[in-house]
Amino acid sequence: TYVTLKVQNVKSTTVAVRGDEPCWEQDFMFEISRLDLGLIVEVWNKGLIWDTLVGTVWIALKAIHQSDEEGPGEWATLEAEVVMKHDEICGTKNPTPHKILLDTRFELPF
């Protein structure tokens, strides 16, 4: 299982981890210029021929707080579908039984 994170046409991917309760504990940093968009988090199962999507979470950038320290994170339910508006993802719908623990925050530049 692995996770992809997408924001403002930039995509990052975690390493693939085996098991029923995978844990990545990877940090990703993105430079943001548009706060009207969102962070898209996708969880994927790696396959032999193709990978299958487990679910997606969309987090509005305006909902992410500013902090210089790691927090406890929040559990987010993975959803089966994305909601589109004017060719951009603006949310997700149809919850799956899967959740992901995410610690999202804005750090100000040094």
C-alpha cells in the first residue's frame, strides 16, 4: 500500500508498505500559492499488473492550521469518489470503511 499527495499540480508518493495497518511516517513539503485549492490524498494497493485505489481524501487548504510543530494528527475517512467543480476537485463523497491518520499543517518559511 502507498499514498500519493497532490496539490497545485505537484505530486509526491510514499514508499510502498505491506500489512493490514501500514504506517509511512513520511514528511512532505509543498510550496503553496493558492489557498482556494485543496490537498488530495490517495491510498493505493500495489498490484502485479495495475494498482487499485483504496480511497481518497480532499482537504481544503483553508482548513489547514499553521504550526511549527508536529501534532497528533486527525483520522480522515477515505472516500470512493471525488467531487469536481470547474475541472478541479473540490471534495470527496461515498465513504469507504478505510481511514488514514494525517498530520497536516502550514509552516511559515524561515
